Amino acid sequence: MLTRPFIVLWIAMLVAMSGISMVAPLLPVHVQDDLGGPAIAVVLSFSGLAIAQIIGAPFVGRFGDLFGPKRFIVIGFAIYAVGALGYLFAPTWELVVAFRVLSGVGAAAVFPMAMAYVGRLAPPGAEGRYMGWFAVAQTGGFGIGPLIGGGLRDAFGSDAAFATMALLLGGTALLALIALPPESRLERAPAAATATAPTPYRVLLRRPAVLGATLLVMLIGASWGSAAAWLAVFVIDQQGLGTNSAMFAGLLLSGRGLISAALQPFTGALADRTNRVTLVAIGLVISGIAQLCIPLVPRTLVETSILGPR
């Protein structure tokens, strides 16, 4: 597993996800408070990325099978960096949403191709272990990013966070371009040694497993996105908890990512030995119970400080 392609892509994904998730605790507040956007603007600032990704991912996946994943990974990170610069200079919420859609095009290139690249590195029977360790970079980066973004916003303002995000994503694109080997130089796993013609999407979607997995990922993404879009507003805004702290919102968002990152290696290895559908069902039940408990949490704030009373 500790090969150059895997390590380079792992580091690139960790850094990129840290940059991408930096906007989670501050973009809704930036759109609503700094740019005066309505509630629909907050929704579009999150869903615009997802819609663009949904539309673009199937086409990118097909071209990735034909031309190899590396070029799409590099292009996707570069597009993400351009989107981050757009957040920095956009004077209206409409332009922020437009650059958010552009970021979705980058996401459509990065994530499917990165998973495909790792899948081609994994030997038969070890897919869960490889994907589990790779998911540490994704979820760990998502856990680190909101803390960095929230801290930068509280200390220096939203522009500092957007600029840092652009630098991280631009650096990631450069790292992938220079250090990530093209697919032609990969040491292919035995099961992937024989190339086959791509299966049409209409045929794939007739398979219950593919259709079920697609719908499952869409529903999970919709539930998480709807919660994340308003969490920062609720925590920071005076109509919610009124903390005025993006750092606190980032801490809440980071908790999910960091805990998930810590568990990925274990659940990935477990997926190679047990029924994966059962694991998915157990995870969804746990997640659903946790979501139901959120409204029961008391909304009383208690001020604490390690430095004592101020």
C-alpha cells in the first residue's frame, strides 16, 4: 500500500479536502451577512456545487476511463483553486454561487477519478483496506479544514480563509501534476490487467446494486448538505446561538470528520471480511439516531475559559 502513487494521492487529497472544507463554517455566513444574500442564496451556495457535480461526474467518469484519471485529478484541483479565488473577489452572492458551481465541476473531476485511481492500485480482496485508508485523507481533511477556516475567519476575516483555500488547492494541483504517476506507469492489479469496453450508463443503472448505491449516496449527501448549509448560520447568527464564532462552527463540523477518519481503517478492513450491506445499514441507523437527538440538545450557552474569568 505504501507506494509512491498511493502516498502522493493520499497527501494531495488530505491537503485538498482541508482547503475545500475550510469554507464550510464561513461561506453561509459570508453569503448571508457579508453579501446580504437571502435564504435561497445560502442554499444555492451549497447545493450549486452538488448539482454541478451530479451533472458532470458521469461524463468525467467516461472520459477518465478513456484517457486516464491523472489529468482529470490535476484539472479538477486547478478548477477548485480558481473557484476559491472567485469567492475572494466576488462582490455579490450571485457570483459566489456561480463560482460554487464552478467548484462543483472541479469536484466532478477530482473525486470519481481519485477513487478510480486507488481502485486500480488495490489488489483483489483488499479494496476495502485501500479505500478505508484513502478515506482517512478525505474525512480527516474535512475534519481539519473547518477548524482552520473558522479560526482564520475569526482572526483575519473571510478573505484570509478564501486566499488560504486557493493556495492549498493550487499547491495540490501542482503536486499531483509533478509527482503523481500517469496510469500507464501504474503496476496494475491482476484483476484490472485486462481492459474492457466501458459499460453504458443505462445498463449500469439497471443493476440493482449500482442503482441502490447511487441512490444511497445521493440521499446521504442531501441529508448532510442540508444540515451543513445551515449549521454555521445557526451557530454564528444572532437568531440562532449567537456565538459569532466561526471557530466554534468549525469545531462542530470537524468532530464528524475527525471521528470518521479515525474509524476508516478499521471499517475498511472489516468490509473485506464481512457483509458490506450490513455495515452500511448499521452505519445509517447510528447516524439517523444521532441526527434525531440533535433537537434534544439544550441551547443554553455556558461561557468557559482556561484563563479564568475575564
